[in-house]
Amino acid sequence: MGMKFPLLDLRHYQMIAMLAKTPRVTDAADQLGITPSALSHRIREAERRLGVPLFSRSHKRLRMTAAAEYLAQVADRLIADLVRAEHDAERMGHGVRHVVRLAVEAYSSYHWLPSFLRHLKEVQPDVGIQVVAAAAKAPLESLADHTVDLVILSGDQSASRFESVRLFDDELVFIMPPNHRLSGRAHIDGKDIVGEDFITYTRIPEPDREYAKLFRPNDTYPNWTETVELPEAIVEMVAAGLGTSVLAGWAVRSAIAGDRIVGCRVGPDGVTIPWHAVIRPDTAPEDTVTRTVAETLAGWCRDTDGFRR
């Protein structure tokens, strides 16, 4: 039995992705570099191949059907994957034979990356790194479906179905604007944060974080004002005086050093979180390369304290 191929080709997916962003026929055609009549013909061709309607027309604008909306989501991923694959292939033609796709849980702080890349080039010159920022929201799912090869995660990974390599330990930091009433404290206790406007990137309590270590034991809770899924945006909000938060120390150190925010320990003893490089426990040749990168990253962290510099 022969291999089955998609009914639509790349031109159709590019068209659907464009029409999801630009529903006016003339504007979409201009962006695609074709005439409006050619775009209409391409729409009819796609609908004929699939046997389902994709668009309805209303005053020179196209309204997407449920089928078209679904294909638009697929198209965005498909085109992004193709662009990354072409980039990887180009790099492989210039001395890079293996590309390891990497993501960092929750954070998009990559101040450490240039230094590590220089180190990796010295010890593994045929290996390149590709950052897949979109995988940060669901890193383990992205690892399982092979969207990425290595994710940098916090917390205990001993029960994970994946392999992990310990990278470093990092202390959580309570952050606030410079003029905050708690500024200058060495640490904050549960009673200190009662009624404080608090911004978090998740409302799901984790057993080794501030909720379990500080808030719950003292039955003292801040005023949960915002849930912002991007820690870098939380830093900006805290710097603007819109609240306080608790984030990874390595990710906020540069903002503290720049006097944009101030920080202190969470509790008198602090709350320390381990960070790991997590990979699939596979045995394919490319996974051997990924494991080497994880171990190289661990050694670099141990020798340079690179994330926390």
C-alpha cells in the first residue's frame, strides 16, 4: 500500500493562514503576491479537493468556516516547522550536523545562552541549538511529541517518565518596586504579605514553592490581583508599582541589578528549587547527541554558575 499524501499543498495552507489574518480578498492576495482572481481560484480548488466549504463571502471579506479555522491553526504550525527545518538544513550545510531544540519552562530569560553557545561550539562544534520559545508553556508535552529535544525545568523530576540531569539550585525571590514598604528587608514572612497585591504566573499550588512553604503554613495570603503567564511581563508590572511577586532568582537578577526592582528571601531560610535538563529516554542517535548537550550544559553550569551570573 502506497504512502498517502495530503489533499492540499503548501500554497493552500499559506493561503488559509493568510486569510485567517487578513480576511479582505484584495489585501490577502497582495500579501501572497497573486491576483484576487487567482486567490479565488485557489480557494475553490482547496474546497473541491477537500469536499467541504472553507469560506463564505461577505462584502469583499471572507468568513472562515469551522473547517478553515482548524486548518488555519495547523497551517501556522506547519509553516513554522518548515521554516525551522529549512533553517536547520542550512545550518547543517555549514558545519552543524545536529540541531538540539531547547525550551525553558515558563521563563524566556536567555541571558545565559550566548555564553553557553560559545562553550558548546568549543567542545561540540558540530552541534547547534534552536530555541523553541512556544514550548515554554507546556514543556513536557512538547518533549513527548518531539516538538523539542531538551527542556529546562524546575522542581523534583525523580518521578518523571523522562530522564533528567541536575543543572543547578536556585532560590526563589520575593520582588517588589524599589519604593515598596518592605524594601530593605532580608526576608519576608507570611504575615508580611497579607493584603499585598500579588501577581503570579500560575494559580496552581506547587508543593515546593511559596504557596506551600510560606502562605499555607501560616494561613496568610496576599491579594491575588493578576495571573500573567510571562514572568518577564510580571517584572515590568512590579517595576511599575502594580504589585509584588515571587519568581526564580536567576531570571530576575539582572532587573534587580539594574535597580528596577528589589528582592529578598522567601521566608527566613529561603526556598531553594532545583533545575534540571530533561530529555526523552530514547536510544536514537540524535537522542545521544541531546544527552551529550544536557551533560555539557550541566558541566557548564557547575563550572561557571552561568544561569545566575
